[in-house]
Amino acid sequence: MAAAGTCGTGTRSTGSMVAAASTNNVTSFQRRGPRASGADSGCSRLVSIAGTRPSVRNGQLLVSTGLPALDQLLGGGLAVGTVLLIEEDKYNIYSPLLFKYFLAEGIVSGHALLVASAKEDPADILQKLPAPLIDDSYKKECDEDVCSHKMEPDIKMKIAWRYQLLPKMEAGPVSSSRFGHYYDISKRIPQELIETSKWHGFFLPEKISSAFNVESCSLTPGYMKLLQFIQNIIYKEGFDGSNPQKKQKNILRIGIQNLGSPLWGDDICCTENCDTSHSLTKFLYILRGLLRTSLSACIITMPTHLIQNKAVIARVTNLSDTVVGLESFIGSEKETNPLYKDYHGLIHIRQIPRLNNLIYDISDVKDLAFKLKKKLFTIEVREFLCLSSQS
Amino acid sequence: VTPSEGVRRGTGRILGMLESLLALGGLVLLRDSVEWEGRSLLKALVKKSALCGEQVHVLGCEVSEEEFREGFDSSINNRLVYHDLFRDPLSWSKPGKALPGGPLEALRALDKRTGSGPATIALDSLSWLLHHLPCPILCQTLHALSRQDSCPGDTLPGEQVRVLGLLHEELHGPGPLGALSSLAQTEVTLSGTMGQASAHILYRRPRQRPTLQTQWFSILPDFSLELQVEPLLESQPPSDLHTPSVDPTTHLTFNLHLSKKEREAKDSLTLPFQFSSEKQQALLRPGLGQATSHIFYEPDAYDDLDQEDPDDDLDV
């Protein structure tokens, strides 16, 4: 970015410099006149787009994943230009929730959306997004939960007197112009929000022609078409800076559902030594290249429990930036285990990227569990009860 | 998952099992094995949907048409539309009765044929289709078949297309089995003990937690279903839950419980960071009559008492 361009402090002295130059005519250095500032605010080096904020650690531009708890675990949010891979749970109940949170956050922040799926029509997916919560209703939800939760007799916390005067940290929702919102899963997103948003859908059965001619390229035809579609949208809408005369910069949020499942035409879940074993890894590589050169962020859900070749899972993890795995307790022996009775599953943060950094941004807590309440999806630190209560 | 024991309620649930299998719609996967065959259950389901007045299409690959129609009475046989792939799978005979184009074309023809109204498609064997078609293409075609709903969102259960697929699970590895299971809305695994067949049914309702049910049944010669009571197992494995639980709070080297006096003493203790009137006094009037700390200093021979000039002891 042109850091030497017109700077805010420079414009103040521009007038004086020009005046001095005209009177003295000694120097041949001419300051550029203040250019007609469009959307390009040359004052700050960081682009100011709605729904984003710079990371406090490395200055990377971050977008929210839709779940403020997950944002915190990932170090503030998802960096623009990276891929968030969600390893699906066994019966695919909780990973669509994270997918929907991501898309709903995009709609509320005013970002453009690209939804790709081989199973469901993208228009249907958008209809089922959760409704955003405004400030007061979230407070009510929290209070309801607190009251219904069985609490021990209230032991008043003794705070050191120097801290009693400090204002309490509010972790509640903020107004819609800020970063990270809360959603109500039991309600659907209002129709007018979807209509005012800009979204593009990719539904594989419609895009693939019925003639199944086997092409000899290394990528599965479904993946090839999806990559072309994404590239087309990025170029046409100017997310990679190719159309500078366009309107204000915006982020493109890409959501790809069930990548790698047989519905995409990939047989990586069916056999162990498949012919097109490199198709998925190539797709991820090219996708990441597309993302790095544009203002976009991508979420992918993948049924890794179906992939037969474990080496492929390791390759896929290395090719993605952030990897979060969901493990639900349904059907396993953990469901009846008293240690896990408060939760519905575990969350494993498998990988966090090192972007312009030498160290990882890992949070201290590794023992995380999630719970799907009636209206919220919460991630909590799993409290380990060492002593089993007799009552 | 709440495994429920075999139904003991009796005749009220006889229709329940078949109807509940058909009610969900989508792909119903019947996994059988050599010991517990599933074709009779498939035929029972076909008969049930034919009796409900629906269109039934059967794609027969493994057994001949006569053998499949055996046991059905004429009313059901008239409702059945049979597509025969058994007689001439590679369509060597010129366009006659056999379907051209192989199994894939046959499946796609089924897709177009079921235009209106609820329909049931029975695939006599998904195993046969898996051996002749690549797994992803079969999955995509099955998905297109079972997605016949034109209206988005919640469709009426009666309007859906049901695809019943028979799968011999011993013939395939975990890959195709897992792939087809993830597509199926209902999955029935047949097993049994001591001559009594049982079905472990997994229902995957949309947006709800999957439920697992176990039912013991037998199929009568006219392909109607009769529910059975779960046979008593002779040898129950000793359950591990009856081991006496050890109380970990005994034999500790520290005190976990406070007596009443101890609790009172603890509550009345003023912690150093708590604000109290004594602290306030001490802060406002520092050192007045209350020397809280003393410093005892005995200078050595080499100590410099003069604070001003630190280099006094140097002989410069």
C-alpha cells in the first residue's frame, strides 16, 4: 500500500508547502495535491471495512466467525485470506451450526456471501440461518439460563478493594456495527436481511451436466467448476482489487459444505487408495492461493471421519490454515459418562496459523467442550470434577 | 442415543415399525448379512407401501422377476413396476425388454419416471450397483433420487420419494458403507440371536439428534411383519456398575470439611486486600504512633554514611 501517499498530517502542511514553494521557487519538489479521496482513506494504512478489525497481535485483518467464543479461541477472529476447516462430527449435527453462524455473521456485517454445496440448495441454506440477537434479548437469555441452572448458595466473591471500583467487563452483544454478534438458533433470519445481502450460490447438481464424461484432468469436475466459479466471482466483483473504480471494499465470505463427500464426486471417502486422491489437496491448494490474493475468508466443513486414508487427513490439515474438530458424544460411550454429562461434545482446536509471525497464537486452554442449548451454541472450558459428588 | 429394549406393548405397534421406517422418507438403507437376510424385510416394506396406494418401482438386479414377485398377491403385483436388470445386465440382446445404457441409465430413468405423488423405489441390491458403478456416482444419483421435493423447507411426509436400498454389508469395506450411511435418513442393520431376527434402526431426522431403536421381529410368509419379544439372554455379563464406589474423600491428609466454628472464624478473618476501617486509618495517617516496620542498620567500617558524595572513599 502506498504509505508515502497522502497522509492526514501531510494534507495540513500541503497548503503551507505549496505556498512556500510558490513564493520561494527554490525547491523543485512539489507535493502532490490532495487527491479526491474516494473510498481509499489514505490516512490509515489499514483498510476500514465494516465487520472487520485488525488483530492486536500482528495487525492482520480479522473477521468474526459468528461465534464470539470461537473468535476468542482463534486469537481474535479469522484472518482475511485464510481457510477455516471444520472437521464434521459423526452425524453432522453441530458442524452445520458453525457454518450457519459464519454466513449469518456475513449478512449482518454486510459482507458478500458465496455458498457452495452439493447436498442442499444454497437458497435453502440461507433461509435457515439464525436470527441475530439485539442487546436486550441476549441479556434475557443469559438470565434465563442462569436461573434454570442449579446453583449452589451464593458465595459472595471477595474482591480486592482496589478493583471494586473498576467497571465490570461486559461480554454481551454489541451494536451491529461492531465485531461479533450473537444469534438465536431457534428463530430464522428475517427475510429482508437476506434480500438486502449480496450472495452467490453454487449448487453442484445444477452446475454439472448430466453427461458424465470422465475428463482426464487431475481435479474432479465438481471441484474444477467450483474453483472457476469462485475465481469468476472474485474477479467480477473486484475482491482482488482488479476493478479499482468499483465501490467500497468489502469482504467475500465463502462457505463450502461437506467438501470431500461422495456428493462432490470425490471418492476419497469411499476407498483407501483412490485414483483421484490428490484432487482434494489440489483443490485446497488452489483455493488458498485464490484467497490469499483477495479480500475473502472461507469456511469449509469436511467429513474427515469418513476419509479412509489417514495420510490424506494430515495433508488436508496442513493445507488449511485454521482447523477445528468437533467430536459429538452421540452414539459413543461418552454419552453416558458422568464426566461429560453437561456437554454435547468436545471441540479440538487442531491448528492455528502463523501469519506474518514466528509464534503461534494458541490459547492456554485445550480442554474445551460445547453445548447446544435451546437458543445458543456455547463453548466452555470443561470443568473436571475430580471428586465425584455423592449426592 | 437411547437404546430401547424390544417392544413389549403388543399388537398396537405391529404397524409401527414398517410405517416408521417409511415415514421419514429419503434413503432407507437395509444392511443385511449372510446369516440375517434382508430381502424379506424389503419385500415387506414394498408390500406395505403398495397397500398404502403408492407407486412402487423395483429395480431388480440380483434375483429374477418371478422370484421377486413370488409371495405377493395379485393386487400388489399390479401396483409393482418392475425394472429388470437381472436378465440382461449388459444389454446384449437388442432393444427389447432390457433397459439400454446399463444401471446408471436405469437409475436416471427412475428419477424421471416418478413424476407426481408419493412413490417408493426399491433397489434390490445396492451392492450390485456398487460393484458396477463408482461409489461417488452412485451416491450422487441416489441423492438426486431421494431429493424429489420441489418445495423447499419442510415437505409433507406423504409427498416424498422413498428409496429403499438393500446392502450386503459383508461385501464392502468401511468406505462405501460409511459413505452410504451418511446419505441415508434411516439405517436398519439386521442381526439377531438364537434364531430371532432383530433390527437396529437409526433414525436421522433433520435438525434433530439421531435416535437408535432395536426391535425384534419376524416376517410371515405373506410378507407382513410381526414383532417379537426380546429373547432372554442366558448369560448376562456381570455389570461393572455394581462395584462398590470408593469414596475419595476419606483418608486425606488435609481437611476438606469445616466445622461451624472454623467457618465462623474464616468468615470473620480480614484479608489483607480488603478494605476496612483500620486500613483506611493506616493509610490516612501513616506512621503516626504506629511504627509498623523497623529497619535495623549497623554500619560497617567501609560503609559510606555520606549520601552526597559516593566516591568519598576513593583515593583520587
